[in-house]
Amino acid sequence: MTDQISLTERFEEHRPRLRRLAQRMLGSTAEVDDVVQDVWLRASAAGVEGVENFGGWLTTIASRACLNVLRARAGRGEIPLDDEGADPVVMHEPRAADPLEQAQQADAVGAALTVVHERLSPAERVAFVLHDSFEVPFEQIAELLERTPDAVRQLASRARRRVRSADVVGTRPARERRPVVDAFFAAARAGDFDRLVSLLSPEVELRIDQGLSATALVRGGAAVAGRALMFAIPDAVLRPVLVDGLPGVVVEVDGRAVSVMAFEVDGDRIAAIDAFAGPARVAALSLPE
């Protein structure tokens, strides 16, 4: 009886955190309560003998329960089941500040962002929430999802791009962030390393999706600037677009799209770049005419 009381007290200490985790993964209060209750039943039945990290153990149980709920939703067609996730939405960026066009654009983007989590596969949700909100290492998430750490990193990256676009759309129009993107390409074409670094956040991330099993990741202003100089194409045509609501470009060479890039701009610096490169990866995207 004493052991059971102790387990109950320890569980109650973690209940708020478990509720936050389930809420962020599921978004349904009714299902959150069910998940937390399920975690308690499983924990009390298993006991804590030999458990060194009680909080981490509960997090794993809760994550598995949430994953089961998400997979059940996917089976009913409520969310995507495909772990590859949805490709980014690429659309024209309005050339002029026409009120009607802006309103239509805002409605289209806003509608997409209201269901941003619904566009994530179960694995994407789990990887993103556990890593970005609860700081669970990719290696641990990989065990839960039965994937490699690199594959889990890619899942979280795709989810992060969509969620970050939701954070910035509506607070600052893409048109107002476009000059920073233009300056980035101008500096790359001019071979101006110092200017490139000044346009990048020190913690900037460049994520390169070539349709392979893992996304290449480059971190830091100097490293990303060096990569930009290395792969700058002087004769390329840059077609402005919105990529999941973020300012972006379609890079064309000899009339053929060779890459698509999306930029997360924070103030007057670039905080993150997502690049979709390679003939197969670009061909899989739906690009505006």
C-alpha cells in the first residue's frame, strides 16, 4: 500500500507535464485525459522497480499512447499516415499590394495554417513535439519510432518548417521579409562572404532535402555562408514564391527548376533555410506556372 501511495504521489508530480505533452501531440482535451489515464494504468500495473528515470519512463509511455491515437486517426483518414509527410505548398507571391489579392492570399495561407498539425504524419508529430518541446534526444525518439536517428531528425525538420511558418505568417507579410532574401542572393552572387554572414543568424540552419533517407544539415553563419558561395549559380533565374507561407524562390537554370528554397527571416537576419534540391526531389513538388 505504501509503495502504491508513493507511486501515486510521484505520478501526480508529472501529470501536468504529461498533459502538456499529450495536448501538443493530439490537440483534443478528451483524448488527452484518456492518454494520461492510460499512462497511469500502465505505470501502476508495471511498477517502478528498476526504473532509474521515472519522468523519462512516463514520457515514453505517454508518447507510445499518443502515437497509437494518432495512428488510429490516420487509419480513419483524419490525418496523413504517410511518414514522408506532405510536400511544401509552393504558390505565387503577389507582385503588388492589391487589397483583394492580399485578402485572398491571407485566407488561403491562414486556412492551411489552421490545420498545420493535421498535415503532419503521426511520426512527424511525435518527433517534433518530443524533440522541440520536451528536449528528448533523437536517439531516444528513434527507439520509440523504430527509425534511425537521421530519419527522425528529418521528420522533425519537416514538421518544424510548417510550424515555424505558422508562427511568422500574419505577424509580418512575406513581402516585408523579401528584401533580406534578395540581399542574400546578391551577396552570394557577388562572392561577398562577410555580407552573407551579416545576413545570417549565428545559429542559422540550412536543411537540404534531396529526397534521400536523411536531410543534410549545415549549422552556423560561417558554414552556411560558405555553402552558399560554393553553390551559387550566377546565371540562375530566381522566381519569387511562397513556400508554406515563407518567402522563397524557385531556382531555374536554362528554363528548368533545379531547386526550391524557403527562408525563415527573423528581423533583418535569416534564421533558417530549407532547400529542396535535385531533379527527382524538385520534380515531386507542385510548382506554380
